[in-house]
Amino acid sequence: MPCLVAPFLGRAFGPACITALVLQAATCSATTITFTEAGVSAAGTPLLVSARLDTAADAGGPNNALKITLRSFGAPTIAKADVLTSFYFNLADPNTGVRPMLTYVSGSGRAYEVLTKRSDKAVSWSPNLVTSSGTWTTSGTGVNNPSNLVAVKNFNEGWQFRTLTPPPAYPGLGFGIGTVGNSDIGDFVPGASGATSGFSGQVVRGAGGGDSMINLGIYSTGTGTDIVPNGGLDGARLVRTEAVFTFTSDKDLSSVTQSWVQGNVTFGFGTGPDSVLLPEPRGLVIAAIGCLFVAGWRHQRTRGAGRCRLAGKRSVG
């Protein structure tokens, strides 16, 4: 069967690329919104990730506080393409369309050096947020300390925060955090580009270069405690399962509801990224399967042509 085309996206979706989704009713308090996405990575590994957005008291702070908790809890991570490395989201007053000004406050997560032939080894990262670079603790009691994931200076190696100006037209993403360059984000998100929506390679990679850019991405251990990474991921220092980021806003966020986010979130995996999980294109009806929506899609480039691979399954709570 031929691919079905979403004209406003300029992307083709074949029947093999689509997972039907029955949207669940959103149930959230005024200050907590959770998105859960599922799909398959470019390496063929089943993915399951979530993002929880808490504001005001639910974020543990004053009314202008925002906390974002990212989790990766699908099948055990094997390759770089399985690692959760970026997250884009929207936050705007539904009545005026005005986005708040967000200030990056903190980022934390427990890091491990993942090894092919040995058990994962606890490590801890402390960036120098005044000058550049930072320090890895690989032995002693300090390895059990959560890593500081904030990256603002060259070679801070963690997660950089960006306000996207202008935001991509679809899905209207206003902000992003990521620990890789994402120079190819325009291949996945219409209207985005590495220049406007990516992250600085000088900031998110380590001073030693090499494969350090993948460091501090979030990996999944599945139902176990260790993973067996392939050669490309052997020795990487990754955040296990969960990372937490906090921000302050110039606006009161105590009345934030799902309408402020508008379902607009995107998870990125790998360094290019290699794949993304997008929310469903609002209003897109796939005639062949009735009133169901595409929850996410992945577009993998090949020499001379692109091909779509899957759609993810999405729930909002």
C-alpha cells in the first residue's frame, strides 16, 4: 500500500510505520502533567520514556517554580541510539500565547560508567560553571553523589537549556534541554534546525572530545540493574533511569494546566538525534484506520532517500 502523506508536515507515513493510538482523557492536577511515549529506537530497541512537568508547590518551590523529571524505563539500553539525550516542550498561556521566561536552576541524576564486560560502575560529574570543563569522580565515596547535569560553559558535558526563538511551527516547541548537539533535528521536527533548535557541541561534550557527547544521557536498565552495551557505548558515563531539572519563571505558574503545554513535547535519542518520539499531529485523520492519530514518528535517513520506521504510543496523564 502507498504511504499516506500529511501535507502540513511534508512527511510520508506507510501502514507499517503507524501504530494506532486511542487517546486517553487527560487527568492532571493544576500543576502536574505527565507524558509517556513508547516506540523503537534506530537500533531496534523498544523505548519507553516519560516526562513529568510539575509547577509551583508540586515542584517543591514558590509559584514560579518548574520541575521536569525525565525517565527512561524501556528495554535495557544497548546502543547510543537508545539513550535519551534531549527533550523539547512548550509552555505558553493558552489565552495570550505568551511564553514565560525560564531560568535554568539545576539538573541532577545518578551516573554510571556502563561497561560491556563488567558491571556498571558508579561515577559522579561536577561541572565548573564559572570557567569551563569539570571533574569526574570515579573512586571513593564521592562516586555515589548525584551528578550536576547543568551545562552552560564550554565542555561542561551535561544538559544545556535553550529557549527556541523562533519556535518550530509544529509542534510549537518553545524550549529544549539536551546533552548532544542535535544538528539534524530539522530532519525530524518541521521548522526546526540545528542552528535554532540544537545545542552547542562545545558546551555539551567533554574536553577530551571523542565520544564524550553521549555522556550524561539517560539510559534504561530494564528490569535489571546493569546493561551490556555494544562497543560504541562501552565506557560511556550515563545517567541511570531518571534525571530531574528545575527552573524558575518570570510568571506565576500555579494555574498551569495541560492547555499551557498543548501536548507539545518531543523526546530525542542518540546524538544526531538518531530518532525522536513526537506527539500526535493534531487534527490529522488517517482515513485508512478511522479517527486515530499518529502518536510519533521516526525518520531515518539513508543515502539518497529517507524512510519512515514507526509511530510511538502516547498517553497523557
